[in-house]
Amino acid sequence: MNKFNHMTHGRYQIAYRCQGDKVPGTIMLYLEQQITKIDKTNQYYNFYLAISYIGNLESTKALPFLKEVLNSEQSDLHDPAEWYIAMAFLQDGQKDSAREQLMEITRKSSKFQQLAIQLLDEW
């Protein structure tokens, strides 16, 4: 059984993957349509669509959305977006890019700093 968390931001309710299950195609299609046809500027949509792509092992699709979040003024999503960019690079086999991203995370004070340090130590 697929399990989803629901998060509401303003008038938007977003379902996203949790506990290792893939997001069904119908929800992915819904999220894609929301971004591409309705509101490309909503960084919460961009962020959670990217996370869903990573959960579905489609990290190359996630990267442009995460980079869009980083370029936005939605600062509460910057640190998690940086972390998930590193995870997308790892999933895609881009180890050098992942390492660079993790090094960048270690230079900032965030809740992902210690995770990045630990992952680099285990490298």
C-alpha cells in the first residue's frame, strides 16, 4: 500500500512519497501538470515534484526543479534543496558532482551540515 504525507502551502495540497514507496504515475502526472500548466513559480511544487522524482529513481528529472528552488527567494527550501541535489547526483552516479555539493553543504550552518560531513567521512 502506498503511503503519502500531505502538506498544505497556501491553497496547495501536495502529496509526496514516504517510507520507500514510489509515487503512482497519476500523482506524478498531477504534480507535473500543476507546475507546467498552472504555477511554475510555486517553489513548493517544484521542491516536492523533485523529491518525488528522486523517490521514483528519476533523479535527472529532479535536478532542474531543485535548481529552480535554489534560484528562488523561497529561502526555507534552500538547505533541503541543496541536500537533495547531492542525493540526486549520487543516485545518478555523478559522484564528483555529489561530492562537490556535499562539500558546499559542509561550509554552511544548516541541519544538513552534519549529515553531509558524515557522508563525506564514509566516502
